[in-house]
Amino acid sequence: MIRHAEKESGRLMGFSWKIGYVDLNKSTADIETVPSEWRRRFLGGRGVNAYLSLKNLRKDPVLSKPENVIALGAGVLSGFGAGPLECAGFSTRFPLTDRYGFAAIPGGFGTGMRWAGFDHLIISGKAKHPVYLLLKDSGVQFLDARHLKGKSVSESIEMIRDEIKRSDFHAVAIGPAGENRVYFADAATEEGWRFGKTGAGAALGSKNIKAVVCCGIRDIPVKHPGKLLNLLKDIFDAMVASGVPDLIDKKRIGRDLRVYSITRALGMDFQTSLDALTWAAQLAKFDVLSKQTNMRLDISVSEKNDPTPFLMRIAAGKGSAAPWGWGPLKAAEKFGHESLKYFPSPEALLRIYAEEPFDPMDSRRWTLFFPDGGACKEGTSETRGKYNSEKQKRSPFQIHGRTLPAETVENLIANCLGIGTLRLSWDPAGEIHLKTFRNLVQFSVGLEFSETELVEIAFRTYAMEHLLNVREAARESVTPSIFKYFEGDDLKRFKALIKKMGPKSGWDKRSLFKKHVFKELQIEDLWPLKR
């Protein structure tokens, strides 16, 4: 059933910006127009996702119950030919960290949403059986996906392609791990991009959503096509000139190709799965679990022992393998605290949980770790590419009594525009700045912003995300519980890492929840929802 509720007339250049409010309990979708003033306050993507999540997230949502809300959002630039710069956004309370967060969806999914007539999708409730959502001509269809149960992402997408008889579509889908709520189950696009390593797949699976498919041919008018084309060409030329690093650590993948392949098929984050295998091998080697819980493991990551069966049992979420899908902290509650001392390293633990517990405004969290859990030197990261730190040094921004690093401001604004932070990590020799963002918005949709206004939008986005997490006291809710797993030098080392990653001075819970703060941030309409 599709219901249209045209409540706003906010239109830009004749294009109607739409939000679909999907209720899986009733299999209905209310379609509303995005008020044009939201573009002034939040731009799109990440900012609108946070705003809609605050407005629609019920008190004390439970991850496995219908109250948890998922927001999908296209950026302002989605569909404007930004190509490799483009991304959409996935926002929800993630299972692994138990925190509200944002995951960038690389590739053309955001474009697919807008071609189908949508900028944002708010998903609530839970379907009675597995379904996939088909976004088409500004409507939402609920299609049976029971026959896709247990299928990998690639298998599911191919079967959907045959069913809808279209090849020109964009989709995100989950594998068996997401269906069975493995906490580090990710999701993937039809182009093969993965996202949401802290549980995007589990969040979708908890609602019985196998996939979200976009299929449309709507035109998206461009305000200044010639200027936009020239600007994008300059950006792409700068990216090529600066050198684009490999997005995958080929040496490591080559060594663990079997694990990499099976985790992609099952829909689980590769690195977290590899950490779990290494941990399991150590526990088996020292016979830890039999001493703690009378459990025995026959698992190894060596060439003599195929890890596939164990990974498949994790993805199935059943029996003695189920705790391995909960993430190391919760699994340690089952295995005994002593077991976590055999985890690959404190850095590996922190890497798993640092995506959300720490201050999202602190850009240091992006450059602290190598993929294998080793500490990085400041200014380099294999996951974000190497760059000239001297060229990258730009003045931080002082706003609302807080210091915002330039890179952090750009990342938040980029996600609102629909540009992935991973793309910015290629860093075209420092060429992407606020002026470039301002021109991108002006040339594409015709909105004009000052650089100060763009910084305000970045800070507003951060504040809303922080509000979503304030009940759980982001940093305090996770890190102290980790301390009990370490002692001696390991404890000192881990606390040093926590201190290095910890947020700088800024708003605490009490100072954030004041009416004048909401007004200052231009989100006073959220004040009644403060509880």
C-alpha cells in the first residue's frame, strides 16, 4: 500500500525532494516532500539523517525490536555526475557498538534513490517475513524475499535482477550473517561496495529486510551544468595527479584470501571476522574455553585447517558459534573475562569499538590504526591513504566554544553533500576546501552558502548525532567496561590509547541539554524530544 501525503511545497528548480516513511508493520509508505528550509539547516545526507532519526527514534530503542529506526539518505550531489565522489548514508543504532552512527554507502545508491524519486527513507517496524523494498516512481513496493533467505549478497542481487527484469538499478543487500543478526554483519551494494562494519547488515536483518532496491529514470535538473562539469573535472584531475592508493591491503588479503572470500559471501566484516578467527585460534591453542566454560574449539587459521565451516556457523548464529558473532566484549561475558587477554591486541579491540564511542568530531580516530590493528604514525593510514602532512595542515575552526579540525568539518559536510570520506582520503593535494563545497552546492542545486554557514552545518550535524547518543554517555558506556579485561602493562597501554583517542574539551551532557543551545543550533523544534 502506498499513501502520498504532500504536506510541503518546498521545491528547488522544479524537482520535488521526497522522504519515504516506511512502516514495515503495516507494509505502508507515507511520502512527504522535504521542506526546502532543511537544505539550509542540514544540506542533506548525514545531516538530514540525524535530524530525521531524532524526530522518529523512540525512547530506549531495542536493536532487535521494531522501535529501532533506520535512515537512508542521498546526498545533495547524488545524481549530479559526481561519479567516484558520490555516496549515500546509512544511519541507525548499530548493534556492535550499541551506538547511533553513520555509515557512508559508496557508489551510486544515492543516485539510484533520487532517480527513483527519493532523497531519504525512514524505516520503522518489522516485516512479518523477509522482504525487499523496491523504490520506483516515488513509491515503495514490499516484495516477498523468503526465497532469498540464506543467499549471499551477489546471489540475492542476481535473483532480484531477474525478478524485476531490469539491469539499470541500484541496491543494498545483506547476506546470511545479517539475516541472523551477527553484530558485525555489513551490507553491500550491487557494485560490490561494503559498508556498516558495526552492524548495518544486522540492523536491516532485524527488520526482515533483505535488500533495498532503487529503480527509476527521473531527471535531476542542474542549475549551472557547465560550471559544475568544469569543477568536477578539476577535482578529478587533482585526484588523479595526487595518486589514488589501493583501497584494499592486497598483501594481507592475499594471505587470508579464503577468509576474505567467505566473509564477503556471508556478509560479515572481513577484519573483525579475521580478529575473531585469530582469537579463537589462541583460545583453542591454550585450551582457555574448556577451563572457563567447558567449551572446546577445533578452529585454526592455518592452511591445514579450513576456517570456512567455523565462519559459516558464526553467520548462522546458532549453537556454540553464536557468541562469536556478538563481538569480543559481549562474547567475553560468555567466555569469561580471562579470554579477552588472548585477543589479538588492545589496539584491535579499540579499532572495533572506536567507530562510535569516541567523539565523532575528533579526526584523530581516522588516522590511528592500520587494518591489522597496529598503531599508525600521525598523518598516515593505510585505510585512508598517505598524504603530505605539511600540505594538509589547515587552521582549525573555532565555533560554539569548540575547536573543529578542518578535516573533520570537511568530512561532515562531504557526507551531507553525498561525498564519501573515503573519497576525500585520497586527498587531491589539499584542493578540496570549503570554497569547493560551496561551489558544488551552488552549481548543482542553486543554493548559496557562506563558508561560515557550511561550518555551522557540520557542527549542527555533530551535535544532533551526539544528542542521539547522550543517554548512553558515548565514551563512558564502552571504554571503562574494557578496562577490566586488562592488567599490568597491558592495562597501562590500553588506558594510554584511550587517553589519546579521548575527546577534547567541549559540551558535556548537561551543557548540551539546554534550551538556548537548541535555539543556537537552529534545532529548537527538537526541544520537546529532549527526553
